[in-house]
Amino acid sequence: MPTGSDKIKNIVVTGGAGFIGSHLCERLLHDGNRVICVDNFATSHEQNVNGLLQNPNFQFLRLDVNEQFDLSEFPELGAFKLKFQGVQEIYHLACPTTVKKFDQYKMQTLLTNSIGTRHVLDMAVKYRARILFSSSSVVYGGRTDGRLIFHEEDEGAFDHLSPRACYDEGKRFAETMCATYNQVHGIEIKIARIFRTYGPRMPLFDGHLIPDFVLSAIDNKPLVIYGTESFRTSLCYVTDVVDGIIRLMASPSDVQVVNIGSDQDVALKDVAQKVIEMTGSNSTIIFEQNLAFLTELGLPSIARAKELLGWLALVRLEDGLTKTIEYIRANKILLTSL
């Protein structure tokens, strides 16, 4: 561990140029850490971290976690003094997250949840680093009439041979890998089961609900909901999610699996209507066929997060939508050209 003047942590964030990852990198830097951001831009974009590149405590490495890599071989990390200080924390967020292009990234998703996760866990063993794996609410399966609220102790129930199983079963297997590395190698592991998240920097034109609602509303185009009028979900603003996973990383070693998300159930049509009103749009709402990667998910029990992390979602939906609308308005030309 760092000592003396070198108490600053060295933290690795895989998938750090992604939607949640880039907000996490910002927060970690703000908190006074050194951050090594690893990403291959499969479903993320360099624009998300451009504002961080001038920070001397930030270093970006364009790498695919599915290919083995050794941080000590990168001369640009010299200022991080890895040989002497090592790595204290690893946030493993890398995984393709795309709705409309899900089929295109199936193999990459499968490998990232297995081989890529192995490479990152091996790095944690090498540096004896604490590691947080970004899991998902999908490990519980979808909501049903008898299953709406999911607790961390609940067992998942879904088709592991389905067209989207490379993600759903992949996340569950990656959790198993984390638990096994903890049992065999004694490294500290954290598993954040993240529920549906929204905010600035989400990809556009990819079925990610909120950003496409906002962009369509600004252009007075129909807002598309992929499903029926009854489609419901929880929505948690990205900075709340980042705060939750940072609190989880800092929690005692016996705190391992925690749900992070909003426990408020909202109808998508109501969210779409709210976006129309907030943008002063003349848009209408239309419904189209379900997308495989966009399904109704259950709600998290956040009792454990409240009790053990002192966490709960603080950003109201209206405030989060306002921030997301402001971001897309300000960056519309750039975002639509990416």
C-alpha cells in the first residue's frame, strides 16, 4: 500500500470510457485518486473522457480486456509508480452495452464476461487489489406477477440458452468467478447489481430509452417505446449509481453483494410524456415491438444498501431528466455526428 506522500490510490477502471465508467472516473479523480482508464471503445466513445486527458492523475489505455495485458509494460504509467505502489482498487465495468446492436457484440459480450473477467481478476491477484464487479439486475431474471422486488439473497430464474444469455448468464458466471477468486486467492471482491440507470453520455439512437426520448422530443419526432403501454421499470440517475458503487468498494470486507438502483416503479409512457412536457415538444408517443436487450426488469430491495452503505438514490426523476435534457441540448450537434 502507498505510504507517506504516496497515499493517493492507484485505481483501475475497465470500461472507463463508457456511460457509467466515465462518470466514475470523474468522481474518483475529484476524490483525489490516480485513475487508469481501460477501454476499447466497442460501445463507448473517447468523447466521454476527453475532458479528463489533461489531468496528470488520469491515464487512458486503449485495451481490450479479452486480450491479456500487463500494466507494468506501459511506460505512460510511469508517474503511477506501479512497481512500488501497485494498484489498490479495480472497478470492472467493461462489457458491451448496446440495445439495437446487441447481436453484433454477442461474442464480445460472452468473452468479456468470462475471459476478460479472468484477466481482470488475475490483475487483482497480482496487486492484491480490492475489486468491484459491475453486475446487473438481469441475474435475477425478469419481473413476473409474483416477482417484482429482488433481494440480494434471491436466486435468478431465466433461460440460459436464450438469445440474450451471453449477457444475462454471462453476468451470473462472472459473479461466480469473483466469488471463486475470493475463496481461492483471498482477494476482496464486491459485486454491485446495478439496475436501470440513466443520465448524460448514454449512447444515442440505440434504444436506451431516456436519451432517445429527449432527442426525439427536441426534434418533435415520435418518442418510441419498445413494448406495450404497460412497460414499467426503475430509473436511477448515474451520479447516484456512482456514489453507491464507491460506497460499496469502501465497505467492510464481509459486504460483498449489494443492489444499486431506484426502488421506484415508473411507467415508461409517463416518463416519455414528462420529457415531452419538459422540452415543450409537439411529439407523440408510439409503441413498437420489444427488443431482446430491452426488457421489463424488477425493482431492487435497497435495504442492504441503506443499512450497510448508508446509500439511497437522492436525485429525483425530474431533476435527473432536467440534467439529461440540458446535456443533450448543449451537445446535440456533436452527439448526433458521433
